Amino acid sequence: MRSLLLILTNPRYFGPSWVFASINILFGTWAIYIPTVKDQLGIDKSELGIALFFLALGVFTIFPFASKVIDKMGVGKATRAGVLLSCLTAILPLLAPNYYSLAASLFLFGICNGFTDISMNTLVTEIEKEDKEKFMSASHGFFSLGGVLAGLGSFLIGPLGNPPLHMFLAILLVLVVNMAFFNRYKNVVAPIEENDGFSWSLFKPLLLLGFISFFSMGSEGAIVDWSGLYLKEVSLAPEFLWGAGFLGFQVTMTVGRFLGDGISSKLGSIKMVALASIMVMLGYGLVLTTQTHMAIAGFALSGLGFSVIVPEVFRIGGNVKGVDSSKGVSFIAGTGYAGFLAAPPIIGFIADTSSLFTCFIVLLVCSSAILLSTIILQKRKRSSN
């Protein structure tokens, strides 16, 4: 909790953390209106799926270029620009008059979100280096908090009855708070390493970190999309408990991220990821009992484990010797998003051809692969010392 207290009492740390919350406030507000946009434009589910793909495409499009732009602008100013651009483009999908303009606006929103994601993680990495303080995990906790705030905003749907106005209010909240803290981090600059290329010795640790990020974020996406159906069809849970796995997962994700930095300071990032992966495996073990309450507890325990894996991987990637922090974060973010987007349809395919129970066995194997990766990383760390 020390990192959370640090953020809440020091504007230098609150500013970057609020950027994390901001991105999810904007994205979450858009997400709650997806069904409304679908009905207004008269598009079917497959067309909606393609339009949403353009959001992901925008995120991937910016990844190869983000680090160069961030290095040129300075990470503080780049983060500020990312927030402003995200606010500018967030309202566009809700104003789209037709299907094609929806796809185009989501593409632009994806580009801005992807750029901000990389810049804000790089920003926190650099401030951690400068101040020798850890608050990366708690910053990701603010991302989860932003999702909670967006969810609470869903109560405005009825009273407002106006999606663009709702988004405008969310943008106003994001901008007002960020404007108060821009000056606290705008001058932060990430030092550029003299060695811009990726030698194989430098690429290997990033490759393993990308592997961990892919499976971790992929598993997160799978739980978000499939936990309810698992409780319904496999655990045969009553209807009022179908969302309990998702809720437990989100709550423990938020709590774990607020607690993670303090534990990481004592254990170290690699050991932290290893411990978290073991926790995830135990969580999946409970899920695979298929008993309703055990499965719900398993989703919650998995959330506690996953809460710290991605923040710690960002922290490690931003500190690889000889690699610019922006490049390390960009690589890990790219592989993580790939997993987040790829896993749910892959899980769906396995569920169609086999069963949802088999899907969670596969996810258990993936978490064991994360644990194996940390063992390799720890051995390399020892050999390099």
C-alpha cells in the first residue's frame, strides 16, 4: 500500500497514474455504448466485429513508431500529447454517421490509445529510475480504477440519454484532472541508449518477457470473456452468480496492483512474477474443480496473480541494458496486446471443438509456461552478475 499512499500524496506520482485511469475511463465509456452504436447504425455482429478490429489495428499500427516519437518528443510531453489526442478521438465513434466512419474513427482512437499506453508506461519506468521509487503496479491499479469509474458512469445512460454528451463529460473529467498535473511530468525525458540495435544477447530477455506478456494478457482476456459462460455451462451456477467470477477477478486485480509494488521491492520483479504465476495456477486448479463457489474463488485468486505480472514485466523490460526503455515497453506492450486480442477467439475455437473445461486446462498450461520463463530469466540474471 506504500506505493498507493505515495501516489495519493505526491503530485509527481499521481499525475502519471491518473493517465492510466484516464485511458480506461475513455475506453470504458465507449465500450458501454457499443450495443447502442450497433443498433443506431443498423449493423450486424460480424460487421461490428470488423469495426472493433480496426480499433485493435490502430493500436498495432502505432507500436513500431511510438518509441521513436516518444524519444524525439520526450516521454513527458509525449504522454501529454497522447492524453490530448485520446480525448480528441474518443468521441468520434459515438458521432459516426455510418459504418465506414465508425471503423475509421475506431482506428484513430486505437492509434491514440496505443501511443498513450506506451508513453505512460515508459514515463512511470523513467520516474522510477530517477526517484528510486516503485509505483508501476499501483499505476496499473489506477487503470483498473478507471474501468470502475467508467462502469459507475453507466448509471448516467438513462438520465442523460445522449452518448456523445456522456463521453464529453468523461473527456472533461479526464482533461481537467490531467491539466492540473501535466507540469509535474512534462519535462521527464527517457535517456537514449547509444546501442539502438537489438543484438541477440539483448533480444533474448525481451523475447521471454514478450512471451510472458502474451500469455498473461491473453489469459486476462480469456477470463473476462469466458468466465461467465464457464460458470453457467460447466459449473451450472445459478444466474445471479454468472458474473461473480468476472467481478472477483476485477476486484482482486485492482487490489493486487495497489499492493504489488511493496512486495516487489522486497522480492524483486522476476521472483514476483514467478510467485504470481504459481498463484494463477492454484486459481485455475480451483476453477477446474467445476464447483461453483470454488470456481469463483479460483477466478479471484487468478486475478490476484495476474494483477502484478504485466506491471512487473513492463518494469523489467524498461530496464534492459542497452535498450531504450520506450523500445522495451513498446515490444512488451505489442506482444501483450496480441495475446489479449488473440486468446478469446482461440479459446472460443477450442470450446467449439472440445469444451470450456479443456480451455481452462490450456490456460493452466500457459501459466506454467510463464513460471518456466521466470526460472530461465532468473538463471540468466545470476549468470550475468
